[in-house]
Amino acid sequence: MDSTENLILRGRFAPTPSGRMHLGNLFCALLSWLSIRSKNGIWVLRQEDLDPERTSRKFAEQLEEDLLWLGLSFSEGGTKGGKYAPYFQSECEKIYRRVFLKLQQSAKIYPCFCTRSQLHGANAPHLSDGRVVYDGRCKTLSPEEIDQKMKKHSPAYRIEVPDEEISFEDGCLGECRENLAREFGDFVVRRSDGGFAYQLAVVVDDIRMKVTEIVRGQDLLSSTAPQIYLYRLLKAPVPRFYHIPVLLSPDGERLSKRDHDVSLETLRKKYTAPEILGRLAYLAGQLKEPKAISAEELAAHFDWSRVPRENLRIPAGLF
Ligand code: GLU
């Protein structure tokens, strides 16, 4: 390895290609790109197509084309490839399997046969924000019980977490902390269909792609402590996280890939790329008013301290 390699900042955009990008995905891509571009780092595109039912190559290719149309060019990844290929998670099965086996040596990983309704039913422990914390009921199954259940169902696999608080300094939110056992619980690293789970895949890929900076929505904030726990088990350096506000519709709803008004398909018919970027940069606190501007011009003056911390409603009429 080149000795300067570890000094280079590497950021990534890791979309799930399950539809056309919407303003929320784009907001994340833009802030991630600006942060890296303003520091002359390398921006990597990783396609998180772990779920074959929901994702497709067609969406992945469209997404690349949309990014390039906007001027958010990537140095590595997607169909362009690069030295840490594969950049499509659907091609990484063997890599995840190897890490899964390695993790089994340093942590307890156990089969879980719980159904969705057992996990999410009224009796399951819920946190105040509605999240469910797994109660660990499959952890105490005897080997005989496991054998019996295996005959009927294939299990998911969970990794046991310690009753420990993990804290980290978020570049957007400041100090964040989470108790792994009480606020997240033992989590799934392999799904019951045999596929590897998001929490495992994302960490394995960010480690092997030497990612030093992760910009993503605050909706993923609760996943960060468990992911840091995996970094620790894998003895890998933890990247810097920036959890950015989630964009909401003017009436406060989460944006959806099914909502045509916020989809790039519609937006590209109405606006030029600099007009879209300027409006998003305005929401991100980078411009006093929305005006047409290129990605490169924005990068020259990008400042994290101006990015709001709270989730943001898109003002009616802005788009
Ligand atoms: N693929 C995830 C998503 O589209 C993002 C993963 C991440 O940024 O850690 O929501």
C-alpha cells in the first residue's frame, strides 16, 4: 500500500437503488460530495443492492446518470469500478461470509427464530421513539431446541452486544451516545433468507473501501453505535460520522421514492441542475437565498457549521 493512502480523506455515498432518487437522497449525496470535495478527498459511490427484490441495476445506472447530470462526479465505484471493487453489495457475498465467520470467533453470534409479529408485537419492548429492542429470547435456546427449530425454519443470526454505552463525536450533531444493550439490543448480521444484513455489510464495505467519512441521514443515527461496535471487533479505525437532517415534505411527512413531486424524474423536467443544487444548498444553510449554482462553486465555500441540525421541512413552493 502507498504510505500516503491513509492520509487521504475518503467519503462515500451509499444509496439503495430501489427507485429514482428523490430530494432526500440527493440532499445526502450533495452534502457528502461537498464535504469531501471541499477537502480534496475521494468520493466513492457504493450501490447497496443487498435486497434483490427491491433493487435493480437499472435503478443503479439511472442513479449514476442523475449524479453526473447534477455535477456530483465520483472518483470510484458504481459501474466505474476502482481498486476496492466490488462496489455493488450484491457482488460481495463471499466477503461478508468471511467476516461473519471471523466475527464468530470474537463475539457470540446465535440463531434467532423469532417471527416479525413476535419481534414487533405489543409485548415487545418499545423505546419512546417506537423502535423495538430485541429481548434476547433466542439467546437461551438449548442446542436441542435449536436443532428442532432448524428443521422447520431457517434462522436469522444475531450478534450479542454488551451492556455498554458507546459515544462518538458527530461532525453535525456533536457528542452522541447510545447504550448498545438497552437502546439497540442484539442485532441481526445475517437474515433468515441467508443474505447478510445491512449492519454487517455497511461496516465491512466501509472498512475495505477505506472510508474515513460517512455523511448520512439522522434516521440512521441509532445504527452508529452498533456499527462502531463492529469496527471494534474487526479492529478497524472508526470513520468520522456526520448525521444530517432528514428532509420532510412541506406537511412534515417523510419523502418517499413513490412521491413523484420530489423525484428527480419530475425535477429534471422543471429545473436545471444548478437550480436544484442551489435550492438544496439553501436548505443546507450554504446560501442566503436559493439561486442557481454549480456543485463546484458550492464546494469552494462549503461550511459544515452552517448545516442545520434539526430535520427540515421543505418550504412549500421551493420546488
Ligand atoms: N443504503 C442506505 C440507505 O440508502 C444508507 C446506508 C448508510 O449510509 O450507512 O438508506
